[in-house]
Amino acid sequence: MSKTRQQILILHLADSCLESDTVAWALYDGAKAKNELQMNTGDSKVPLYPSVLDAMRDGWNVIQLPALPLYRTGAEHELGHLPYEYVLERKVTVL
């Protein structure tokens, strides 16, 4: 009997365009067994997908778009979180 499980992919892009370059990423795989390791920071120097659009073409569904940042005058270059975070998901079949 097969079941479906959810995978969550978080991609941080260089800007708000869905075709812009991925600069950071994380994958949470609900299809992996409990004792299998999830992806960790630094596991790969190459992103899973070069852009959100490439992930969509491979079957990922976008479930969250980033709120565009509001930069205050004089604070444009302050450090903080990565502002262009997209959350994607897909269902996979496990046996």
C-alpha cells in the first residue's frame, strides 16, 4: 500500500523575480524514515534548483511568496534575514 508524504523546499533568491538565482536553500523531506538524516546547512554548495521557476517546472508548488522588504532611508544596507524567501511543497509517494 502506497502513501503520500509532503516535502517542503525553502529557496531564498537574490531578488523577488521567480527566475533570479537561488542564494540559500533547505529541504525538509517527510518521505524519509524517522531515523534518516534531513538535509543540513552546508550539505551542498550547489542549490537543488537554480531558481523557483526551475523548481516549479520539476513539480514543486509555491505555497508562500515573500513580503517585499520595506527599506527605510539610510538603512538600505543593514544586515538581517534574507528577504526573498519562497516556500514550495510537493507530495511524493512512499511504499
